[in-house]
Amino acid sequence: MQGTIATFDAGTRSGTLLLDDGSELAFGAEAFARSGLRLLRLGQRVSIEAEPDGRVCRVLIPGIV
């Protein structure tokens, strides 16, 4: 799944993204930590990996492993 970063709090390391279908999805610090990234910018394009229950487990920048 892909979307755009809508909010990101560097202090809590969590945020929300706006999916391509227009829905909003939250991600927690654990999903951000698994990404290996240090920062996300508002409006940045990302892809996500989700658990079967829909919980975001990893946030990734497309094209970067």
C-alpha cells in the first residue's frame, strides 16, 4: 500500500498517512523504528507493510530498501 505522510511527530516517532483511496491510517513508533529511517517529511510519499489485522508494521520510502 502507498500513501502520503499527513502528520509526523518526531518526538513520539508516530504519525498518520493519507492512503491513495483517501482514507487516513495511523502508524506507531514501532512501525517507524522498523523502517530504519530517521525522519519523515509532511507530504512525503511512502509505502507501508501491514499486519493481517490492518495495523501498520513498517513504513518505507518507495525505491529505498
